[in-house]
Amino acid sequence: MSLRPARPRGQSGTTGERRRPFGLRTRLVLAFLLVAAVSAGTTAALTFREARTAVLKTAQDTAVSSFRAQVSRLDVVLFQHRDMDEKRNLLRAIARTGKPRPWYVYAEYGSLRVSSATSPTSTVITPELRRRAHSTLHGSFERVVKGGVPYLTIGMPVAFETGGNRVLPSGVVLFAVMPMPDEQANVDALVAAARDGALPGLAVALVPALIAARSVLRPVRDLRRAAQSMGSGRLDTRIPVRGSDELADLARTFNASAGHLEHSVGELRQAEARARRFASDVSHELRTPLAGMLAVTEVLDEDADGLDPDTARAVRLISAETGKLAVLVEDLMEISRFDARAAELHTDEVDVAQTVRKTLEQRRWTDRVSADLPDGIRARLDPRRLDVVVANLVGNALRHGGAPVTVRLRTAVGADGAGQLVIEVSDRGPGIRPDVLPHIFDRFYKADAARTRSAGSGLGLAIAMENVRLHGGTLRAANGPDGTGAVFTAEMPLRTGEAPA
């Protein structure tokens, strides 16, 4: 069967199919893009790190090796005995031979400071590099960023050899400062290349992400639509099975479960229909013999006073039980009509207070029931069914509650703003136990096992509820505000005027 019902024009989908800003599709796409972004970012970061290290290390190794060679060839004695101009020229010569590009060379000897630049000292050389350069014969280097420009700084002590092949520091330390703008430009180019390559990669990854999300969401949508269809009573709903993955297994499992459910529900419905038909047929067949039995028992009741006491008691017992059986049969037939959805409303505009008083008077309850029935409340109701509702509620209160029993009539405004007719029946008995309340309207339910021989059929409250529902209303049961007595409240729409066509 098709799971895609026709959609009215102008509508974009049902409420259940509305787009959710963070629905499963969005989360799947974001997860796919996140994985792609992490993968691209990790690859780009590793590639950038290795390339950056290679670029900087090449320049760094070349500069350190070249500077060490220049320092090793420096004649320290000759350097120490020359004047400042000669020292400066010598440092400039060393600076011009710098590799991979010229350096700025600075020399320190005690308090003497001289350089190949205009300033005798450099702010790029850090105290830490100066300390390491003075404390080791092998020299040291570090990379420094000053004013946004990267520099390679190298500190190398000038040593000399003694007669015993010993190498001693001369006290002269040379520093080389080499700007690295070209290397920084190469590194920036690597960053730009990684960024420019990652963004198109993410855009390209969006296409398979949408395809993957669609392939995953299609079975989920089918499952949701199938569940909604089954919830509306279409138990023959099935999901089309595509592929052989886990989602296909889920579809097969759903179809198998739906098949079992359809079979089980079908059997239950057939059994329920047979039970209803049986009750209806039995009730119908009992009416004719019961009518004859009731006629006979009425005659016997009239002559019971002329019989001996034992026979009179037996006759009265038969008459009473026959009356109960007649009530039960009538109630069974009534509930069968509700089950078969054959019950109909024959409404008329009535004075509700007058109708309720008539119910009490016909059953001779006026001296046992307190009535609060304001006049002037008119509503379009089925008088016979209203009589059944009031009679069952008041009769239940008289049998199982405690005096006084009160019937109240009033009007109210419902949650939708429409008028409501409210009929309330209360008593001052022990109330309804909490474990009984959920079952109070169940058919044949007896709150007390000792009442199995009570005068009621066990269907009165169920019939009252069905009649209230037929009017479009509700019937509730509760205990009184102070915890004593039961309160039954029937609410029905307060309709007046002509009956609908």
C-alpha cells in the first residue's frame, strides 16, 4: 500500500513533517561536515607543521653552520687589537657573507659593544640567548618575533686553541641577527593554501553528506508515516524494504510485527464482535419469555396474601428476581446498541430542571433526594437519555452512598468558551476508594465483593457515561472536597435553538 497520501494544494506538509531546525537531517549533515572538517584540519595541520619545520630548519641550519664557520676563522687577537672602525668593518664583512641572506653581526667583549649596524646593540637578542652564548663553547640560537617580523638570532663565542690542543673561550662573543621575511611569507602561503583547500573540500563534502542523510532519513520517514498510519487504525500498513542493511532489517522487523499485530487485533475484534452479538442475541431472545414471566409474577404477587407464608415468600422472591433479570436484559440490550454504534439521539429543547424533577417524581425519590434545580435553564437534549443518566446516578448514590443525596443543576463556561450544562449528584457516604476510582465506570465492576447480589445490574454507570458521551459531554467521578461522599459530575454542551439539519 502507498505510504504517501495525497497532499492538499497549498500545503507544505502535515504538522509531523514540518522542518525542524535541528532535526535528524541537520544533525547528520553537521556530523558529516564535522568529520570532514576535523579530517581536513588535522591533515592540513600536520602538513603545515612538517612544511613549516622544513622551511625554517633549512634556513636555520644554513645560517648556524655558516655563522659558526665565520666565527671559527676569526683571528681573536687581531680582532681585539684593532680600533673600533676596523672592528666594525670586519663585522660588516662577516655580515655580508651571511647565508642564506646577509646578517646583522654584533660583538661583545666585556663592556665593549660593536656591530655591523648603526646601533651597537640589538633589542632582538634576548637575555636568555646572551646568557647561553657566554656560558658554552658551542653557541646557541633561537627564533624571535619582534614587531611582527620573525628573526633568527645566533650567539657564538670566539675560542682559541692552546698548545695542548685545548680550546678556551676568548671572552669575545659574536651574535648574528637574520630577518626571516621570506620564510615567514612561505609559512603564510602554506596557511593560506591549507585554508583555501579546506573550504572547497567542505563544500564538496556537503553533497555526499546530503545524499547520506537522505538515504538514512528515507526509511525513518517511512517508519514514522507507517506508525502514524497504524495509530489511525490502518493495521495493514507496511514499509517498503530497500537494500540489506540495518535499516532494511528494521523495516522487515516492523512489517513482521505489524503483520502479527494485525492478525492478533483481527482475532480480538472478531471475538469481541461475537461476544457483543451473543449478548445482543441472548438479550433479545430473553425479552419474550421474560415478558410472560413478569405478567405471571404480577398475578402471583396480587394473590400472594392468600397463600401460606412459605409459598408467599417464594412467590415474592421469584417476582423480585424476575424484575432484576428484566432490568439486566434491558441494560444489556442498551449497552449492545452503544457497542454496535446504533444508539441515536432524538433531541428536543427541554427545561432541564423540569426534566430532572420528573425523573425523581416518577421513581418516588423526591422525599429522599435534595434538589437544587434553578428554573430557566433550557438545552437541546434527548429527554429519554437524560432521564437514564439522572436515574442511574441518583440510584447509584441511594444504593451505595449515604444520605443526604443531592442533585444540583448549573451552567458553566468550558475551556473553549462554549456554554456547558452541569449536573452534579453527590452523597454523604464513605466515598470511593482510590483503587476503585479508575474502574468506577467499568461494566459489571463491583467495588465490594459482598454486593454481588445488589439490585443494580453493574451496567448503570457505564450506560450513564455512554449517554453523556453521545451528547458530546463527559462524566467524572470523585470524592467530596472534605473526603467524604462521592460526587458524579456530568458536563454536556449547552445547545439551544433548532435541531441541526
